[in-house]
Amino acid sequence: MPVITLIVTLALLGSLLYFSLRIVREYERAIVFRLGRLRSTPKGPGLFVLLPLIDRMVKVDLRTITLQVPPQEVITRDNVPVRVNAVAYFRIVDPKAAVVQVENYMVATSQIAQTTLRSVLGQHSLDELLAGREKINALLQGIIDVQTAPWGIKVSVVEVKDVEIPQSMQRAMAREAEAERERRAKVINAEGEFQASEKLKDAALVIEDHPTALQLRYLQTLLELGSSQSTTIVFPAPIDVLQSFLKPRGGTL
């Protein structure tokens, strides 16, 4: 009988010790409630003791959490329907507030992120959404961070990932981009022709003041024709050179 009593006592002590000892990792904290009342400071990291049937522990992870915001249907300020999803990075800076102030901080943060995403993007046009992504990300991060601060949550980054545009709008944007490229090509071509005409005018003025320049240009043209691989060469002859042959001996042409 004493042996059985000893075994039962040891078993009870072992069970008591098993349910009393708790280990919390370096990136975790334990919020302890004693008879329903919150203890003053979180426990951890390391080993600590709980009173069985009296203390209840809730673990909180302090690492940065990645929250995928589900795709949201948004109507932009210029009445374009888009489908947008985002990702948010946050961490818990006050474990007690994350447990006491909100029932489920993950669900609450996700809902805040979704409503804020729809609200903010609805105040911007499609061009701003596509071109001003950094500004919108900073605005989303600031709004969500302020709303989740009472829960002991710090939102560090919010990034808009994908913006899905209707096919009709994509075709319209492609046509607009093509028209813009054609316009720029025509402007560049016109500017090139204008600059070329200016250079030709300058060259004509130089030749007018210095007729020898025309002869030099003529010799250069002959050199370029001689280096070509063509079988037929048109030989240009200046009028002033031919006049000596066309002039009759007894008079003028």
C-alpha cells in the first residue's frame, strides 16, 4: 500500500509539474490571466511556472506578420472599375493590448486593411493608381497604422500588388499609347526636317559668298561616286564648266 501511495503521489506531482511549467520562445510573449484577471507583465522568454486551474496563458508572436489583403472591387475617381489586392506587414508591439483590446487581431487588421484599401483607392484616378503607387502605399500605411495602434499593432509596410483593369480599358489605353507614340514620331520628324532646312539654308549662304565651296562639294561628290559599287554612274557636270564647250567661237551662247 505505501508503494502504491508513493507512486500515485509521484504521478500527481509529475502531472502538476507538467501542467505548471511553460516555455516561451525568444520571439514570443505569454499573457497570463489569474482567475480571469490580467497579470501586470507578460511572461517570457524562457521558463516560468503557472498555477494549474488558476492561471491561463495566451501566447503572442512578436515577429513581423505578412497579411494578404484579398482582392477588392474598387471604382476609381474617374469611374473605372478595377480589381486590386495588396499585402501588409505588421507586428505586435504591445502584447497585452493585442489580447485584451481586440478579440482577434488578425481578423480585425485584415478587415481594416480591406475597407481602407477600397476607401483610399476610390479617391484616386486610374492614372494616379498606376503612376503614383508609392504615394498611395504610404497613405494606406499611415491610415491603417493609426487605426490599429490601440490594439498594440505597428503596421510597417502596405504595398498594392496587382491592379486588374477591364479588357476594354486595356485596349483603349493601348490605342492611346500608340497614338501618343505616333504623335511624338511626327513631331521628331518635323523637328528634324526643320533643322535640316536650316542647315541647307546656311550651306546655300556659304556657297553664295564663296563659289569655290561649290567646286569642293562637286569634287567630294565625284569621290563618293567613284567608291560606289554601282555599274551605272551619272556624271554631274557644272554648267560653268560646260559653257566653255557650248560657247561658239565667233560669239556668245
